Amino acid sequence: MHACVCSLKSSLAYGTYFVVWAGVWKVYRKMAVSGAKIPGYAVKVVKPIFSRDLNEAKRRVRELYRAWYREIPNTVHLYQLDITAKQGHDKLREMFMKNSHVTDPRVIDMLVIKGKMELEETIKVWKQKTHIMRFFHETETPRPTDFLAKFYAGHDP
């Protein structure tokens, strides 16, 4: 019998271990959610992806941030974006600060891997201008949906 343990961070059970086993997934899931103890033989410590501890994960994040920071002026010029390098740097900081609450090294490593893939795609021009500009449309305020909000904003209903 082989057991695989995953630590899932969700609103349902924060930091509890879920055991994926051939026929007992639901039983252990209910036990974990209800607060019951999972047998010790079923729990294994998971291996880190890249970083051994939080400090090493933070170092990788800083390396990725520096790589993106250096690449932004080239990207603005190469893709002929309608933004300045300063606006790109501000957006980069906003994107990194959006995930500043994450403290699990495995999650940080996955975010760093995704960031490196995005950086590689940007450097090698595998993206188009619209793909880059999508990052800048996330900060726009959403249009009002109800009648009074539209009226106050001056939009037609």
C-alpha cells in the first residue's frame, strides 16, 4: 500500500494533511476536517520542491524580482508598449506584493516557477502585446452594475 500526503491550504482545512489512498480518501478527508487524528503510519513528510527553508525560497523570489526588473525596459521597447518603464516597475511590485502573504516554501517555489516561465515567454517573444497588457488591465476599476452606481458614475443604464 502506498500513501501520498499533500498539505492543502484551503478555507476548509488550513494546514491539515490529507491522505490519498486507494479506497480511503473520503474517510481520511472527513477525519482531517473534523479534527480527528490521522494515524501516524499514514502521514509522510513531503519533500520540498526547490527550497529547503523559507529563507532560500525568499532568495529565489528576490532573484526572480531582479530578473523581471532588469527585463522590463527591454520588454517595453521590444513590444512597443504604451507604458513607461516606471509604470512597468510599479506593476511588477504590485504583482509581487499580491503574493507577499504566502509563507509555505512549496507554494513560493511554485509561484517562482510560474514567474520564471512567464519571464522566459516574455524574453523569447512567445507572447503578443495583448498578453503583456492584460497584466495592466487588472488594476482598472470595474464598471458599475446596478442602476444607482451607474447613475452616480454618469454611465447610461
